[in-house]
Amino acid sequence: MGEIDDAIERADRESFTRQPPKTLKGQIGYLIKQLGSAKAVAQEIGVTADSVNRYRRGARKHARADVAAKIEDAVRARWQPQVRKRRQRQAATATGITVETRARFGYTAPIGTTDDGRFRRLTVHLPPVYAQRLFDAREAGASDQQMRGIIAEGFKDVYFQDGGSRATGLTDVTLNDIDYLDLDY
């Protein structure tokens, strides 16, 4: 996963109205309910069906660290899908998305102006159209670089050009060397 995918995942987790199960037994019970059988859960997390049943019964209270991480990821991926979809749909149609980052921004500018890339710490609210493009790109399996391009284009329009009222000669903005990136919607 790339930086943008991770940021979208964090934003999704923040939208949960209830926290997912914390105990191993609770997580396995939830996964069995979602996937239909211990065998399906076993295939998902890479253990035997007998191990899944031991976790479910409480005969094994702790899983190996790598298995526990897979279980937690599987639960998070399936937890409250309607809440996630509703928040994403709202961001894509009405509220937009807020991007906070510290990264190196480079751009192509007219002759006589500086186009040296430099680190900036920005918090910019992007309109719903950029949220929709970002979610669509992620759904289509776009690379992190392609999703960075969408965010950079949004920064160009909203921050650098202020909706077309300044820096009209600015053509390409790039987002490089991301120190951190956080999304909120």
C-alpha cells in the first residue's frame, strides 16, 4: 500500500461509529459470521480450520504476531462498510476532502518566476470533485503516483491558483518526498 492508500484507510477507521472487536475470540467470531465458515476464515488468514476453531472456542488465547496482524486487517477491512461508503459518498458529493501534508512541491511556472521545489506544510480543503476522483482511482486500482497526481492537481487549483484568480501561468504541480500525509472527510 502507498501513502495515499494508508491515509484513506486511516480516515475510514476514524469514521467508525463503533470500534471493531478487540479480543482474538471476538475477531474470529466476527470473521466467521462475515465469511460463513471456519474454513473460509482459515484460507483468508493463512492457518488451518482447526486453528480457527481453537481461537473461536477460546482454547488458544493468542495468535502468532503475523497471524494476529492478518486477523486484525481482515476484521478492519470488513468492519462497518456502510458507514465507510456513506462517508465517502458524502465527501464525493457535498463536503469534499481535507488534505494535510508536509511534502516537497514542485511546479512548472513561467520564465522569470521561481519553480524550485520546496517543502511546504499545507492543510487544504479540496472540493468534492477531487474526493470523487480520488475514491474512483483507488477503486480502479490506481498507483500511489496517480493518486498523488490527483491531490497535486487539487492543490494547484485550490491553493496555488486560488480558483483561477492568481498564478494562472502555473501548469504542473508535483507532490514529492512526502514527510506525512493525512486525509479527513
